[in-house]
Amino acid sequence: MRPALLNTLFSPVTTLHGVGPKQDLLLRYLLSREMTPRIADLLFHLPVNVIDRSARPLIRDAAPGTVVTLAVTVERHRPPPPERSRAPYLVYASDESGDVVLTWFRAQPAFLEKLLPVGARRYVSGLAQMFDGTLQIVHPDHVVDEAGLAKLPLFEPVYPLTEGLALGVLRRAVAQALERVPALPEWIAPEVLRRCGFPPFAEALARVHQPQAPADIRPEGPYWSRLAYDELLAGQLALALVRAQLRRPAGTRHAGDGHLREKIVAALPYALTGSQREALAAIVTDLAQPMRMLRLLQGDVGSGKTVVALLAAAAVAETGRQVALMAPTEILARQHLATIAPLADAAGLRVAILTGREKGRERADILARLAAGGIDLIVGTHALIQDDVAFSALALAIVDEQHRFGVRERLALTRKGKAVDVLVLSATPIPRTLVLTYFGDMDVSELREKPAGRQPVDTRAVSMARLDEVVEAAGRALAAGARVYWVCPLVEESAEVDLTDAGQRHAALRARFGDAVGLVHGRMRGPDKDRVMRAFADGDIRLLVATTVIEVGVDVPEATVMVIEHAERFGLAQLHQLRGRVGRGNERSTCLLLYREPLGELARARLSVIRETTDGFRIAEEDLRLRGEGDVLGTRQSGLPGYRLARIEAHAQLLSQAREEAIAILRDNPKLSGERGAALRCLLYLFERDEALPLLGAG
Ligand code: ADP
Ligand code: MG
């Protein structure tokens, strides 16, 4: 249970003055939360900039384009003339060196008369501009009297905002939130505090939100660093706690005698590549160890991860135990099943699927068989971690495209068995730092070798102006018997628009090529999606218009043409994933990147990288270079995935420090007991990394 001490930080932001239902929605969006954000969410939204109001020049010396605070005497008001009510409201003021015009559009005259009485002394802060040779401030940020000046913040934080949410509203909410920060016990070890020069948590939070100098908000500075360290420590401690549970009870080894693997290999229409064999050998060794397996299998799209996963599953099934394979989407889960089923049949491995779509009798039947040990390998989606899903002997959890799942989901799955081994499949080459932040210490296998016979994909960028030619080319390919993907992007924030784009393209292409044209998109019902995908795999549909639902994992080796519309809107990793849908068979494939002009610099750079190389590792590196590390995993800005405060550029060295401290903590105090233990538990709850605490029992 979360310590009561943290209650104020976890109360909803709507308990703050000035935060009503409208702000609630805006803040949900801004802070990426589905539900009403809590005070802590708001406090972890850190400023990106500071407005420095400390410059107090005479009017004569005020530099246009800078923020200044002027001490002035109000001379006269000039409201807009009645016949031109849209004209600005002007207030003339001066000091001994010159004049300044203060300008408001759509002003309330009564308000301004009260704020700036003629003859009074006022302090006005805002952006100085030159207009017709006179200094002007349009909509000053602050107008205060002598008493107000003492309270005027010299350095004001600027936050990332969203349309409709005013900076002032956010600032006032944060100021109130800061007052609710309770006194928390120190969780960082004294020697680390000393060595890193960290201030206490509450002070760090206060100084970042109420800077006393512009440098106070720098991510590298002591205040932000302290907060980032807290977050990293919470993350590393949570992972270390999970890791500490990886002892396997004596005598339970998860790899069998190989009889199922042999049958599967014999049924394969191809030979395993060298890297597939190596990866499998490493996995089987892990399965036979007294420690539980925690291994990441990385391999570019099309490198053949599924069959390695299947053989790992077979090794476990040979011991009479069960395996779960969890995929992020239903399409992917079904596709895994389609690939796996014939091979599994050949070996007598009993396979089933469980997604949101299996309901009622069918679902009850699957659950019953699973619990009775009548299923060796269950493939599925999130549906696998529902409470009522029980295994008779789950021993291996395989998680595909893991970065879409969190530690919580992975744990939820592994908790369904005893000493469950974990194998994570990822098509994105993940840099070591990210592996550490995400998974903690994890062993890594890479499939660097492509299956034999793969042809490089011929990739070209074509302007949208030449759409007609592209349609003609697609027509020729269809006439020659090819299968074609035509991808339309998901327009941000608007599933509706996304649909019209793909829908309109589908209609246009269908008018041209007839029944061979199909459509699949994310908002279709599961069975409909499957039907279309199956028709494409079978060749009944030969041109498939799709939104990015096909991005991950879909495997139709006969497809040889990929058209990506609005390629300029996609990230590198996404383009690479999409292109990876073709070039999977022995035929030569083509990828056409349709872009709309004018092309921005970044988009141009991305398209040229994707044209130049098909090496996923190189593309990931370029992606890092072009967009910052967080985006490799499709996360926001330059934050670390799953982290709100830590930034890879600024805090990478803190990560190893946090890791060391986490390891030391668990060595000295494995149950997190005593005063320090309580403080650390508090830290875990604060950053919502408490998922591993139940493993410890009460502290
Ligand atoms: P990914 O790593 O992207 O998940 P898949 O496992 O979907 O790749 O495999 C891509 C395709 O390559 C599948 O059609 C699969 O049958 C095929 N494949 C896998 N291994 C080999 C191999 N060693 N030789 C030839 N084809 C292979
Ligand atoms: Mg795959």
C-alpha cells in the first residue's frame, strides 16, 4: 500500500484552484494521462525555459527584443475611438529618459484604468519592441505597484503547453502543487548525496519550478539532476528487485531432450541461419541454468525471430511445461499463430490463441484447457494477463515487440507461473543504455544475418506530383502478378482523418483496379481485419491499402511492392519497419516513398538515409542522431522511455550511478527494511515503480 505520506501528491489536480474540468482535459493531454493527472504528474512536468525579468533599464536603454522591467509614471490613456473598436487600447507612460507605449488589444477599459491610474508609478514587465521609433510593450506580462514589485518573480519558468492551456494557469497550478509537497524521508545514501552534491528532493523540485537563476532549470544542473537521479534510482531498484527474484528453485530446468525441436527443424522449408542457431543455443543454455533467463532477442525485421521463439517454446514443452507468447496487437498474434501452427502440428505441439476476440464458450474452453495443461503454447495479446487466465505450468514468457509493454505487464505474465523465464523479441536495435533503463541487466542475442536468398529492396523517393506515374507502375506490377502494399499515414490526433485518407485512396484505387484492391485499418473489427489480411496473404486481394496497422511484423512473403504515402511524416524506424514488409521472399522488391513538397530538412535527411541503407542497426544509429534517443522507441521528445524526468543527453552518467546504488541497496538491505527501507519504498511509490514490492512481502 502506498504510504499515506504521499496522499497529497497523488490527489487529483482538480483539487487545485483554477483547475476545473476543462483544464483537467487539457492537462490529461499535455501530461499524456488517460485519467485526471495527479499533483505529482504536474510537478514532474518541468520547465523548458526561463523568462529573465531581472533587466531593469531606463526606457532609453531598453533593448528591443528583450524582456525588461520598467519603472514608469503613467501619462495618459488612449482608448480606441468608438467607430474603430478593434483598434488597440494605448497607455502612454514615461521615465526620466523617455516614453513607452503600452498596448492592449480587446482590452477592458475599466480594468486598465484601475491598473494604471494616470500619474501613478508602476512597474511594467514584458517584451520590449520598437514601433515607429517609440518603445512599445504589447500586452505586458506584469503590471504591478511598489508592493507588487517585491513579489514579482525575476525568473519565470516557461513550460511546454498545449493549445487552450495558458501559461499563467499552469504556473498558478504548479505553485499550489508545490505547497502540497510533504516532508519526505531522504532515500539517497548520504555518501551519494555528498558526492553528487544533490539538494534535498523538495528543494530540488521547488528550485526547478521557481528558479532563482536561469541556470536552475538546466537538466545538467543540481536540481533537475537530483530529480532525474531519484527517478532513475526508482527504476533501477525496481528492476533489481525483479532480478533478485530470478533464482530458480533447485531441480527445475526448462529445456528438454530436443525431440520436439528436431521435428520442427525437420519440417522447416529452409535451413536456420547461423545467427538463428547461435541465438537458440544461447536460449537453451539459459533454460538449463539454475538462474532464470532474462534475454532479449534483437533482430531486424525479417531476420526470422519467430522461428527462434517457436524452437525455444518447443524446448520448454519438451519438459511438459507451458509457454506464453504475447504480442502487442491482434494482427500480430494471429500472424504468429499462422506461422507457428503448421510447424507445431508437425511436431505435435498443442497451440492455441487468446485475444480480446475469444469470448464466451470459446474463451472458457481455452482457459479450461490451459489450466489443465492441454495447451503447450498459447499465443495472444494483453488478454493473456487477465486475472482469470491460469496455467498449469507456465515456464517461459515470450514477449514480442516489448517496448510497447511495460514492466508491469511483463511481471503480470511471469507471475502466472513459477520461476518463469523471459524472452523478449525486438525488431529495434536498442542501445545498451536503453536496455539498462528498460530491462535492467538483460542478456542480448542478435540476429545479424538475413535468411539466405533475400534481395535488397529497391527504394526510391517520388514526389506526390508524380502520383499518376506511381499508380501506373502499381498497375504494371499487379498485371505481372505482384502483391502491393499502399500505406497511408495515421494523421496525428485524428483517427477520423486517418480513415478518410486511407479510405479515399482505397476508393480511388478500387475505381482503377477493381476487386483486387482491399483496405485494412486500425479501427476495423478484429475479424474483419483478419479476413482482409488473409485475403491478401492468399492473393485474393493483391493491392492492400493500409494504415500503419501493418507496421509491425506482418508477413506476406509474396508482397514485393510497398508504396508509402506521405513518407515525410514517418520516422526512420517506422519507415524501416514498413519497408521490411517487402523483400521477404525471393523476388526483387520495390519501395516507393511518396512525399509531399516542400520537404523539411529533417524529412529530407530521413528519406535519404532510408534510400541509402537497409541495415536496421545503421538506421537506428542515424535515427538516434537525427531525433534523439527516446524516439528510437517511438516515445516522446528526448525523454527516456518510461521516464519523465531523466534525459539521455544530460543524465546518462547518473544511470550507472543509480544502478550501482540499487545493487548496493539490495545487497545490504534485500528486504528494504528499517528506516532507509521505508524511505526507498516511498521512492518506489512516488515514481510508481512499486510493481515489484509485493514480491518482497511486508517491510
Ligand atoms: P521477424 O524477425 O521480422 O519477426 P519473421 O520471424 O516474421 O521475422 O520471419 C520473416 C520471414 O522469414 C518468415 O516468412 C519466415 O518464415 C522466414 N524465415 C525465417 N527464418 C528463415 C531462414 N533461416 N531462411 C529462410 N527464411 C526464413
Ligand atoms: Mg516478427
